[in-house]
Amino acid sequence: MKPASRRRQQGMALVIVLMLFAILAAVATEVMFRQDRFRTRTENLLDWDKRYQYAMAVEVVAIQGLIDDLEDDNLNNAMVDDCSQEQWAVALPATPYEDAILSASVQDLQGRFNLNWLVTGNGAGFTRNDQAKEMLQRLLEQTLPDPSKASLLANEMADWIDSNNIVDSVEGAEDAEYRSRRTPNMPVAHESELRALRDFTAADLFPDPALWGLFSALPSDTTLNLNTAPKAVLAAVLGTDGAADAVIALRQEEPISDVNAIMQQEPFNSMEAEQKQAISERLGVASEYFQVMVDVEVSGNTSRLVTRVKRASSGGADGTQVFSRQVKPLLAPLEPACNPFYNVENDNNVLEGLPGAS
């Protein structure tokens, strides 16, 4: 073989060897990259699962506290829930536990405005309740950046829930007014459904995320707890000048234990009998629906578990059920215990300084 031909073959062999090394290096790099990514993903999943298990453990303790409180109320024949004397109405501050930091609080969902009050079940469906619609309008006037939209959104919310497909007011919206969605024609499952309304825009988002804590989505026959509702909700529901202040003054002395006794005092005793009856049927002094919020931090990462619980009046673990559980992003601080806007010493300043507040 000629020397020139041999040198060419040797050169080609060297090129092939270099190409093989390059391919092997690329494959090895890809394998290492995928292994590292798989390891990181596994660590993240294990870390997330650890935070979730910690949160579930705290949830169990909180629910047991609600059960114990109900049993204590039964023993003392005092079926009352308030924000100042209940053992569940105390927040757990950031507390180290093994390799985690735990924070938790329990809120009374019956101290909030129930959007499902806007309809009344009639066997064949749900009909709008104009009195409740006016209540929602009053509350929205206190919370929206543009209070002039309160009537519009209140009417749209009523149309969103009622069973018919007729726009019952000049301000309203049914299926024909929506492009990409349809009205459910049934009670809402979560208060965030307000954001699905036709005229609810990003500019209407409450200036403080905590203001969502003024609303709830519970069965339409659920009562408002006079002992835990903040002034904004009381003023919207009671609707009479001075009524919210009167309730707050009474419960600061001691928890309210009898709705009928309240209705015999000013300004309620001057109401017409029909109006007084309608309001009293919507009020209560104890609660069945609660929310447990748990924040868990592990290795600098934090998860929030929000659990909603029905604590039946029958008591016991069998009578208490979780009906909603969500892992939520931390868009706002952990809500205070009992009610985000309840403050025994300074309740009159709720919502002060916000758009629409008086």
C-alpha cells in the first residue's frame, strides 16, 4: 500500500475515533443532565409531599380542636361561637417543628357574606332573592375600587346563580351575554366565582387580597354568626342605620347568645314585623362551617393548605367532615384567626381608608 493512501486511512480512522468520542461525550452529558433533572424533580416532589403531610397533621389537630369546642359547648349548654373566647379562635404563630416551620389559623366562614343567599331553593330550582341582592350591593359598595359598579355586579351575581335564563333586571347578564362560558344556574362553590361575572374586570379586584375574606359560598340556608361577623358584613346584612354598631357594642360586653333578644332592642324593635322576621331568620350565634389555613416552610420553600370543614351540631369526629381542600399560592399573608376583619377593640375601623368605605 502506498504511503499516501495509508496516511489517508489513518486520518479517517482518527476522525472516526474523534467523532465517537464526541458522540459518547454528548450521550454521557445528556444522561448526567437527565439524571440530575430527575433527582431534582424527585427531591422537589418529596419536599412538597413532606410539607403537605405536615399541613395535614396540623389540619387534624385544628379539626380536633373544633370538635372539642363543640363538645364543651354541649356540656355547658352554651351553643355560641365568638372570636374572643373560643379555643379554636387562636392562631398558631410561626413554630419550629423538626425540620419545618408551621403556622396555622382557623376562620369562621359563617362570619362572612354568603353569596348563595342570593337565591332561594324552591324544589324545581333557585329563584333570586332581591333582599339578599341589595345586601350584596351594600357590601360591594364598601369594597370595590369603583363603588358605582356594585349594583351591576350584584345583579349579575344573582343572574349567575338563579335557575332561569332571563335577565331579571336592567343590570344583569345571562347566557346570551357571555361568550366563552355559561351561567351555572345553581349555587356557587366558591366565592371566587365573582371573578367570572361579565363585568368583573382586573381593575375591580379588591385593593387588599384579604377582602375576599368578607365573602363565602355556603348553603343558602346558612345563618350569619352575629358574634364573628365584621362591621362591613353586619352593615350590609342588617341594612338599618346603627344596627351594626349596636351588635358590636353588645358582643363586646359578652358573646350574643340569643337572636330573639337582640331583635327586641333598638334599632330592631322599631322595624316592621315582616322585615324583622326576614332579618332574624338570616342570623345566628353559632357556626358549623370553618376554614383551616396552614402554612408549612421546609428548606426555604412554603406551601399553604386551605381546608374547609363542616362541624355538624351532632358533634364527634363522624359529624365533622372536610368538604373542600386546596393547596394555594401565597398571594396574601395567613388570615388571622376567626375573621380577617374582626377586632374586638377596634371593630369600628374595619375597611377604613379603602375605596367606598364610610
